[in-house]
Amino acid sequence: MMTAIHGLALTTGANRVIKGGRIDHVCGDPTLPPDEDFAYGLRIVGTAIRSLQTELTEPTLFDPADQPMVEAGRAS
């Protein structure tokens, strides 16, 4: 589950929770310039994909800030 309200998601039983940007813009930040917003969204989606590849034994929060930045299809 991608959400900006990650604490609630974890307490309600979601097993994979991806920390999103904002309630009204989960996969980005509209206050950023377009290219930075796009890169931030890619980081969130990349985190979600990696979460699906991770074996879990308990509910887990995945934070995009812990992942490398991705720009136009390449990691940096």
C-alpha cells in the first residue's frame, strides 16, 4: 500500500507499506519543479517494486528516502 498515512496502514494490517509524498499527491510532491517531482515519483514507485521483491515476516514500512534517486531511467 502506498500512502502518506503510513502509521495507520501499518496498524490496520497492511504488510507492505510504502511511504508516499502527500495525502493529495501520494506519488510525488507538487511543490517541486516538474523534473524533481518526476524523479521523486520514480523513487516512490521504485520503492514499491522493491517491496514486492522483499520477503517479509511482519508488516514493514518502506521509505523512498532510503532508496537511490532515479533520473530518466538510470540510477544515481
